[in-house]
Amino acid sequence: MLLVAVSAQAQREYATWVLGSDVRLTFVTTDGMSIGGPRMIAPTQNFFSREGSAVYANACTGDLIMYASGNMAFNTDGSRVAGDIDLTGGTSSAQAGIIVGDPGDSSRLWFIVAPDLTDDLGDGRPFAYAANHVRLRPDGRCEFLQRDIPMTMPGASSIMASDSGSERIAATFAENNKDIWIAMVTTQYSQSDIVLRKITASGLEPTVLRTPLTYPVAPAGAVKFSPDGRFLAVVDVAQSSVFLYSFNKSTGELRGPTIASLSPIGPFTRLFAPYGLSFSMSGESLYVACAGSRVENEAAIVRLATNVRDNAEFSASLSFVGATSRPLTWPGMLQLGPDGSILHAHPEGLGRIVDPDAISGTPNYVSRAVLAPSVTTIRNGLPSCNEATFLKSYKAEFCQIPRASIQSHDTCAGSCVRVTGSVSMDALRATWRFPGGVPSVVSGLTPPDTVCFDSPGTYIISVLVTNTNGSYTAYDTVTIHPMPSVNAGPDRIVCLGGTTRLQARGASQYRWSPATFLSDSTSNSPVVSGITQPMTYVLYGWNVEGCVMTDTVNVSLGELVGRFSNDTTICEGGSATLVAEGGTTCRWLDDSTFTGHVRTVQPRTTTRYYAVVSDGTCSDTISVSVAVVARPQIMVLRDTTICSGESVVLFITDDHTLSISITGSPGNTPRVFPDTATSYIITATTQTGCTITDTVVVNVIDRFLTAMNDTTVCVGSDIGLRALSNGPVTWSDLSGTTLSSLINVQWDTVLVAATPAPCQQFDTIRITAVQRGEHVTIDTAACNGSVARFDMSSYGTPNITAGTGSVSGGIVSIPVAGRTVVEGSVGNGTECSGTFVITVQGYDRQQLSVSVPSFEADHTMPFDIPITIQSVDVDIPATVTITSSSASLRIDPAYTVPIPVLATTSGQTLQVRGQLFLDLSQSFDVIARITPNVDCAEEDSATGIIARIGCASLLRPIRLFDEVSSQAVYSVDEIIIEIRGGASITQYRLIDVLGRTVFTGECTSFVRVDRHSMPATLFVVLDNAGTRMIHHLHK
């Protein structure tokens, strides 16, 4: 039994708080042994309240039992309390309600709900205080027993007919420290009252005590009792006042009030809107949370003394305690904790006054003292508590779990046991369990008188007792012994005055009744002698556990007649048990040394056995025959292995009279065709019933092989050999050469697939090798409307697979219309065939034009000749060649050969560099010729005249040209001589090491010299004006 003492410390009904948005605090230390400062614990997942809340915890452990806002109530696990739908309060009540213990029943609570005059105003909820009676169920959850009982008007027909309340509620103990006073504030018209009502062990008392306030007060703000119940305080938000009453806990009488008006203090120029309220643990100080003005409004904490005589002294006791670190719109609630500190809930966090009863100096206030950094808002409310439970003098008692005991005794199967047990007075519930018994479960504080058990075994019986503090289980063990199987033997017949022996079996101790004519009534084999009348004996047999059973045997008078059972037959090698019945002694004629009534024999041949039974007075000779028959003659196959589809004979016999059973053989035939490994049990039985049994295991190898289909591949292709088999497969050709599973095909071949022995399987495939065709690509152009023909016969027989065209005699004909693409194959029609792609670009017949302007040019300067080319309708690819009528008109060499151009409809102008050298002519022709690259366009040419200006006709030694220059560029295989400038005719020479000219020629823009066969070491570039450049060439 576990006993937890909690005397000499505060009780824990309000040791765990739920507030704001999913915030949960506890004042229980981490070791669970005492009350300490508040700390955050695992959050509540489903709770929300803008202002007040209500909580109630286990008085012994501090574990949360129930928590609530004004409109919803929750169990400790977060589930809704049964019956809490649509409570009368809301989530924005300054003091949402208060939960107190039932003075008459520790498993019940009272939840008094205050009205919400803010968020839920006008939604049909009453503006009245409502009492709700709650029961703590055995499963640890709560349920509502009574709902919405009017608190301030007991005679009201319903809660809707009650007078209007405010958002204030408080509780304290009566003088007997058990009954509870509930304080509320109501306002009807222009009158505000403090209403008091008592809760006793009998429930709500019908009497309501009313004390008028000096003037109507606003609904928001707090009302609080001092922990010792001597004072009651009320704040008035509108008038910035605090009311202090003295309270008589016996009569409920309020005296006063003493009123304090808030005045500027500390850093604040104005104090107003008192909201939160809390006494210190001693009741000597009263703390108020109000709004204070300096630059902006903040929450201010001030203190008033309670030991005052009048209003002036009460107001004068006002002192400044602290303020929040940031401006706030609402001052927040105050609540004394079981550790003696006062907590301050405000929108920015949770503040704490650590030492409210400090004798000297200012109490220590921290505006954010409890919350984890992740919690950024706590809203404005705290749970309402009965602070009287915080006093060490409250309920100086022990919190303990109940105790119980259970006892029983062992018995025999089929019997009942008596159960004794007890439970302590503080137990609320008890459950008695008897596994294997009837009844098996009994609920109640007393055990059943008896429990019956039918089956033997060892059973653990128990009783579980619980109360609000916990549970306790007591156990006992009951052993149910098996009953003995008592047998008194067969009935007997004896001669008058003769003897016989009785035989008892199945127990460890015996007693025969009556004892008449018996040699020993407690023997397991007493002798009946001198019998003069028939007797019926009752045998009582006990086992070692003391369980008793009975049996009877009849002993009749008559001549001694011995007997055997009928003659019997055994199989060769077998044995037979012979039982001679009658008399007290037995003598066997074939073996005088054996004197028992029961004998086991094993004859080799058929034999008759004789015995003489006697009771001392009577005797009889009896006999019995034991026939011996031969066992079946059969030869059974040893375990073997066959291939799938084969059969096997399981046994051989020439005895056709045998009855043979073969387990596993359809039709019971000796030849079997198993598909899988099978065990056959063969049982042969003779006509006389002799049998032999043997087992044959036949394993089956199921080989299967299916090679891939015959196939055709291209010569030189790799092919993977595949076969479906349940074993390894090897491949070979017809010569027996083993092959890998990947081969390269060069010619037609036949391959063989095989599985290993035994049960070997074969399959063949034929592979045909086909030569691989070519891929042909043709890209050309033609005129739209024409038919382009292509001879493909040299590649094989063509076949069109995509595009528009026709095939005849190896000729592919394609009608030209725009860009036309035809695809197909050529060859033998297999995957090894060649392919072709023919692309024909179709063009309409177009007209090209080229123009060369006539202009004047100075022979002293290079000039550009603008050559304009143009098409009429569409852009046409073409080539352009520029020539001159005289060598003295030098045209850029890049344009003296055909160069590709695109004649566009918008026209294109080429700037061709030209230069005039010394000549007597005054004009020169520039001829431009454009040739289309398609058949559908016509070529064109034009001539322009360039007139010389300046003094070119005078033969003077002046430079009329750019000085010749050249540069040698080396690569691996050749030397490139780049040549620039020079007179009208520039030549180059190659000179060997002896100074001989081996080659001469007219220069272009560059000359290539092979480095490997170079015949010279000098390269001379010169023009007809005597300018030269010399290069030393290196192999």
C-alpha cells in the first residue's frame, strides 16, 4: 500500500493553470514533492480564452482534473467534458468562473460560470451566474450532472429569468473550513449588489445574501477574497476606485466598504481603469493592476494596505510596484499563486511579483518572468482560485490511496471456495476478479461469498480499489486440484465361503465400505474371504491433494467359474496379453513359475494356453488359443528420383490376397506418375489383419526448355541467345562446339540449346544471315510542277515508306511542289535493307537582275564598286562573278571567281574593291554576271563604265599603288605567304641555295609552299615598279 503525506504544505487544487492560448503552468516541483515557483509545461492543444479561465487539480498530486473557459469545459487529456455543450459564459469574461470541490463528496465538483458581457453579448446567452454540478468518473474524466442552476435568484424558473450579473466571481471557505462561500456582483438597473451564496455538503443553500454597493459598477474587473477570508475587495473600472470589505465567514456579513481612489504615483501622471486584483498570502497587502499614463498608456501595478481605518488612510497607503516594459491597451489580471507569488497576465506576457508580503522596500516585479521565449502573448486573463486552499492550515490531512485485502483457499475441481477480503473506508470503487471462476468479475466494496471452479489449475484472484488519489491492487493465489480417476475393478463371482481379491486403481489412498469380509478396508487390493452373502463395496479414493472420488464393485455368490476373453489372433512377431478371471490365485500349466492372472505371451506359432484359477475353495481350468499368422510379403521400392512425365512402380508382390493402401496414389495403383516430389505411404494388410507399413519418397525433376524463335539478322550483327528453362542452358552448334549466349552472326547457322542431365532437354533455332544495305541521301532542287526522277536500281529494289512519290523499274519519281522529302528502303525488304532520303526543294521560275553603275575614279586611290543583285518574287541562291575589261583595272580577287550570294526581293548591294593602275585608256568596263543555283531562275549580267580622272596618261616615276607587302605563316606541313598591295602585276619567285630561280608565277592574295618538298630557301615577291619582299624559308 502506498501512502503519500501532504500535510504541512499548501493543498494542490489550483497547482496547475491553463490560460490564454494553449498555455499551461504548474507550481508543482519537478520531483512532485512540493510547491514551487511557476513553470511552463506541455501546452494545452485546444484552449483559448481572451480573459479569465477556471481550473481544478488533484489536491494531493496537483495533476489537472478539469479546466474551462466560460463556454467550454475540458478533461485533463483535452477531451470535452460530457454534457458541456453551450455553457452560459464565454471567452472574454474578466473572471470566467471558478471550480471548487463538493464539500460532501470528494468525487464531485461545483463549476460556477460568470456571464460574458463582451464577445457573447446578444447571442442568446443569459447575463446571469450559473452553477453546474460535475462528477469525476472512474475513468478519470468528468461529466455534468446538473446544468445552469440560477445562483443569484434561487427562485427563478430558469437561468434566463435570473438577474443580470457581471464578469466577477470569487470563493473562500466558511468558518468550518469545509463549506464554501461564492461571491458575485450583479447590476439591476441602477443598483449593483455583492451577492453571496453558500455551498454545503447538502448542495446549494437556498438563502442568498445581498450587500448593495455605493453606486453601480462596470461589469469588467475582479472581485477577490483574501486567503484567510477576512476581506473582500472589488474594483470599479469606471470610477478608478477599489472597495475593501471585512467579511464574516460564519454569517456571510460584509462590513464597509473602505474606498480608495487611484491617484498619480511614480512615473505616471494618471492612474485609471483598475482591472486586476489580488491579496498577498497574508492578506495584509492588496495589489491592483490598472492603466497608467505617461507618454503612452501602460499597465501599472500598485499596492494598498488592508489594515486601515478609513477611506483617506486607505487611499494614502497607495504605493507604486512596477509597470510593463511596453505600452499596452489593457492592464491585465492579477492572481495569487500557491507559492505565494502574484502573477500578472497582460497581452505582452506573464509578469510576477515574487515577494508580495515584503515588509520593507518595493516588491520585486518582473513584467515577463515565466514564459518561454517562443510564447509572445498571454492575453489578459488568469484562472480564478479559492486562495484559502493555499494556506498551510487548510485541510491538515493525509492524501492516500485506498487499501484492500483478499484471501481464499485451495480446493478440488468442481468445488467452490469461500472468499474473504476487505477495503479501506476511503475507497470509492472496488473490482473483484476471479479468472476461471464463476462469477469471474464482481463490482462492489464487498467480495462474493463463494466462487466455484470447474477446471484444475492455479489462478490469481485480485481486488482493485480506487479513489480520487489513486488505486491499489491486492492479490491471492488459488490452486484448483484435479480429481482422482478411481476404479474399483470388475464385478466378481465367488464360491460360498470362498475368497477373491479386489483391485483399486487411480488414487493414492483408498477406503472400502463396508469393511465386511475384507482383509483390510484401506488396502488397494484387499481379499474378500468367508463371504456368505452378495456384497456391494463402495471404493473411496483420495489423491495427494485430498480430492476424493468413488466407484463401486459387486461381489456375487456362485460356483467359481474362471474365464478368458475370446481366442485371439496375432501377427508374426507380435504379442498378446492374456487375462485369467476368477479366483484369487492363478497357475499356468505351461509355466508353473508364473502365478499372476495377467500374462503377456509371444508365441512363434499358433498356441493354446491353459490356466487353473482358484479361490482356495473353488477352482476352474480355463484355456485360450493364440493364433499366429504370417505378415504380408511385399517388396517396396527404395526412395528414388524420376524425370517429369515418367512413372515408377512402388512395390512388387505375388500375394494377390493382400489389401494394399497407398497414401498419395490416385486410384491406389502401384504405378504412379507424380508431378512433384511425393511421399507415398504403403500399407499392406493380410486377410487376417496383419499389416506392414513403409514409405517411399519419389523426387521429380521437372526440366523444361523452350528456345527462342528462328530469326533473321544482318551479317555482322550480335545476337543474344535466349531460352526459357528452370535450369542452366548451354548452347552449341551442330558440330558440338559450345557457344556463349552472345554471338556474332556471319552466315546461316543452326544452334542447339540443352539442359544438363539427368532429364536433359533439347531445342534448336535457325538463324538466317542477310547482307546489310546502304543508306543513301540525295539533296537537290527543281522547279515546282516538274517531276524529279532518281535511279535507285544500283542499290536494290526501292520502296517508299514516307512522302509522296512512285516507284517503277528502280526509278523513284517525285512530283515537285515546294520542299518535298521522300523516305524509303532499298534492298531485300528486311531490317537489313538500305534506306534512302531524297529532299527536293521546289522553286517557281524567277527572274534575277544585277546592275553595275558607271562613275569616275582616281587612279591614285582604291575605290568600291557597288554591285546590286535582286530577285523578283522570292529569295534565290546564286553565284556572282566580277570581271574587268583591262588588267589595269584591278578587281578584288575574291570576286573574280564565282562567289555564293542570296538574291533577295529587297535587293543586296556588294561593295567590290577596285583600283586603277598606269594605262593610256580613259575608261574601263566592269562586268557583273549572276548565275542562279536552281533551274527555275534565269541568269543576268550588267556592265558599268569607270572613267579615269587625274593624270594617269603621263609616264612619270610616281607611286600610283600601295607598296607590296607579304607575311609568312608557318604550319606543320606548309608555309602560307600572304601578299598585300603591289603594282598592277605582282610576281613571286622561288630561289634555291645557289641563287637559281626554280619557279616563277603571278601572285594572288596568298601562295602555299609544301614544307616537306620545298625546292628553295628564298621566296621573293616583286612587282613591275621594282618593289620587293624577300622571305627566308625554313623547312
